[in-house]
Amino acid sequence: MIDLRSWIEPVLKNADQRWEVLVRDFPRLRTKLYSELISNIIEESFRVTVPGVRVGVADGEPDLYIWDHPVEIKTAANNRVWRGGDFSKRPGEYLLVGYTQTDKRTLKWFVVQTELTKSEWISSGSDNYYATSVNLDSVLNGGKFQVLWGDVIFKKTVTHPVYREVDP
């Protein structure tokens, strides 16, 4: 895996600034849009913060190329499961980004970097719902990973992300 530890705080600071502008200019955004918007904000924050990063332009491409290394980004709000469509089954490196809102303009983050194979993405099993998913426990038990931001805590039977704010 590429080492992103030194870059994650400046990227999240940039993402926080972009989020503040977005919710200021669009105060009545629907929650349904948040994950897609946050994914785009994270992509753009990597592009402008980390030298040598470019953003994929088509759905069939990875979200980011960090130093020509393909990286997918998945976002999830207030939970420990990330979902994706057909291209999520692509084997490779992922940034699993969790977020929670402390108020309308402030986010707390959890970011884990991992490598996933096609078989680690679980199908919904429904004919009506196409998404696949991966959960935090399978990532932590599955091999290569590093928590880049936040922490994890084990409660009863599953591991939960611990979200952390970025200092301004």
C-alpha cells in the first residue's frame, strides 16, 4: 500500500473547508446527497493537496491515481459498512471514509486504507438491490489495512469506527 499517513490531515482540512462552503451556499441539502458530495470533496481535496494526484474521469476508472497508483474511495455516514456498485468489486487499494456531522457545518472523520479483493465485497442477495458491501470487521480481519484517521473500538460483537475532528 502507498503511505498516505502524512497526507491525510491536510486532505481532511481541505475537505472540511470545502464542506463548510457547500453547506453555507446550499443550507437545505438533502442527506441522500451527502455521501456522493463528500466522495467528490475527498477526491478534489487529494487532487489539490497531494502533488502528483489525478482524479479518474469515467465510472470504469478508479476514483484517484495517487502517484499513478489507482485508489478507490468509498464513503459512509454514521456506520461501519461501505457500499458500492459493480466497480466496487475491482481488486485493489481503497480508502474507506466514514463521517458524522457534529453540527450542520462540521464533520468528524474516520479513514481506513486497505486492499480488497473481489470476493471481499458481499452481494446484497436481493434481485431489487444491486449494491455490494464491505464492513469494518472484515477489513480489520482481512489483511492489509491501516487506520489513517480516527480509531476503532470493539463493542460486544463488532468493531465500530471512532470519528475524530480535524483541528482548524
